[in-house]
Amino acid sequence: MSFDQLRQSLAEVHSGLSDARAHTDRAKELLEEYRRVMVDAQVQAQPWLPPQLGRALEQLDTETGRLAGAGELLSNYEARL
């Protein structure tokens, strides 16, 4: 290998290293941006709950009240026996 060929090969390696550094820097920027977006999303999170959940909880409360009433009726009936 001649001196000129060696210099050309070294220049190509330097160019490849420069490209690799640029790609690495861009990847780091993207990951940092992703981290910021994820943190912001968690800080500002408004949890989504299906509307059926609220109705189901209300129905369960109603049924709990009915069961309590039925329990009282049974207790009163048993007390009279």
C-alpha cells in the first residue's frame, strides 16, 4: 500500500467516523425528545375511562342498597318469628 492509498483509506475512515457520530448524535436527540414527550404526557395525563364504568359503578351502588334493604327485611321477619 502506498502512502497516498493509506492517506485515502484514513480519510475514508475519518469520514465514516464522522457519519457515525452524526447518526449517534441524532439518535441521542431523538431519544431525549421521546423522553421529554413521555414525561410531559405522564405529567399532564387525563386518564380516559369508558363511560360505561361510571354507569356500572352507579348500578352496583343501587344494587348494594337494594341488597341491604332486603337484608333488613329478612332480619325483621326473622325477629318476628
